[in-house]
Amino acid sequence: MASPTYSIVVPVFNEAESLPELYRRLSQVMEKLGEPWELILVNDGSSDASPTVMRDLASRDAHVRVLRFARNFGHQIAVTAGLDASKGRAVIVIDADLQDPPEVIPDLVAKWKEGYELVYGVRRGREGETWFKKTSASIFYRLIFRITDVRIPLDTGDFRLLDRKVVDVLGRMRERHRFLRGMGAWVGFRQVGVPYDRQARFAGETNYPFRKMLRLALNAITGFSYLPLQMATYFGFVSAGLAALAIPLVIVLRIAGVHAFEGQATTLLAVLFLGGVQLISLGILGEYVGRIYDEVKGRPLYILDELAAAEEAGQGVGTHFE
């Protein structure tokens, strides 16, 4: 097969029901584009029939390549593995649940051919999602936009097209707690958004519950903002300021014979307040220190148990990408 113009990266976690339809729609779209392409399916430790479905697709179509993790490493790491293994001049990242329609890919490609090096999908609507999911997602995107050090476009996910030069730069960024849409904004280059309507899941339940969204938000904040550390400093100044104002006030009131501030109640409240501020500050510091610790250990981002094309390249099974 000729060297691909397009690589399509799909992280997969328990999506056995969606994979055949995803493959069918992607194949139709890519054949219409009329240029060489490859489909990289990254099995992120699926426990359903997804591995069997992926192997079947790879056996029937030379366009399909399968990467299988030794365990579940997470969505962002799975996308990273797909980017590492991609060969195309342009790489398209799309989820397996078909909420991001493959039919939008030609619009991304058109912008790439205009000279844009990163083309991201901008969600106009979100079908089939609860009010809580829509509201929490909206708050998440706007919070990240306001407090991070890079301008991450609102209402964007990981559905995007990246030029090879962007993929190569991201490949040199090996932090473990990854937030790829923030990393994409940080690298720069010419970027543009393409609006589209996000659809309901084709089958199954979401693999991104509130707990994972919260973890992703934490990775985004700690990876691209010092605001939590600065807030700890602000709490300290506020506490010190309140204490500086309260001390002379209490002295004056006691001299005046006001009995409201006698006893241990005031002292206890002050100690509890300051103790709370200190614990919050320590927790924030702990989050950053924990991430430094993870980086210092220098472990690989992921471990591959199976890479369909690796044996042909003489790498064998169990390849580690450093």
C-alpha cells in the first residue's frame, strides 16, 4: 500500500457495537477523498469483544492497523500512541462512538488544504446528552479557557486534523498527565475551527463519566495554569489581613467591656479557618508535586502488547514508546 496521505487515529475502549459502523462510514468518506489512507485502531484495554472486531477488520482490509495496550492507559494516552504510530501527512483524531460524524472529515481536509496546520471541530449542538452533561461540559470549557495560560478554543474536543509538523512537535512532548487539546493550542501554527453538530452515541454508554471529566479538568488546570498555586497565596494574604484587622478590634472591644469575644470560641474559629486554608494549600501543592514525581520516574507513556505492523519493521511485540 502506498504511503498514506491521511492517518485516522481512533482510541477504542469497549466499543465493539460501534466499530463495524464506524469502519463502514469512515471507509466511504475516505474512498471519496481518493487519496491513500490508513486507519489506526488503538485498543485501550477493552474488556468486551472490541479486540476481536478490530483484528477482523485488520484481516479484511490492509488500510486497518491495530495497536493493543497491555492494559488500560486512558483516552489521551491512546490518542498519543496513535499519533506516534501514524504515517500520514495529515492525522485525523476521532472517537469510536460516532458522536463526531466521519462525514465532517472532508471539511477538515478542505481547511488543511487551504494551509491550516491544525483544524479542530467546534460543537454547535450535542444530541442525546443530558442537561447535566451539557451544563458541566460548558462550564468545563469556559473554566479552562479563562484560567489556563493558553487560549484553548471553546466547545472543542479531540476531533481534529493535525498536519505532520504538528504531530511531530506533539510527539516530543511526553508529559504523562496529558490534555491534548491544550497541547494543540500551545504549539501554535495556523489553526481554524470547523463547526459541526455532535450526534448521539451510536451504541452503548459513555466512557467519559463525570469522574473522568473531573480528572481531565484537573490535568488541564495543572498542566497549563499556575492559578491554583496563586490562589493558595491569595488565601494566605487574606487570612493574614483578616488577622491583622481582627487583633486591634478584639483588644478595643475587650477594653470597652464587650463580652462577645471572651472565651475560646473566637480562638477555635480562627484556628479552624487557618487550618482549612493550610490544608487546601497543601493539597494544591500535593497535586503539582505528584505530577512532578510522575515525570521524574521516567516510565514510558504506554506499553504495547500488540502492534500489527511492528513485526514487519523488526520491532516485535511489546514495543515501548519512550
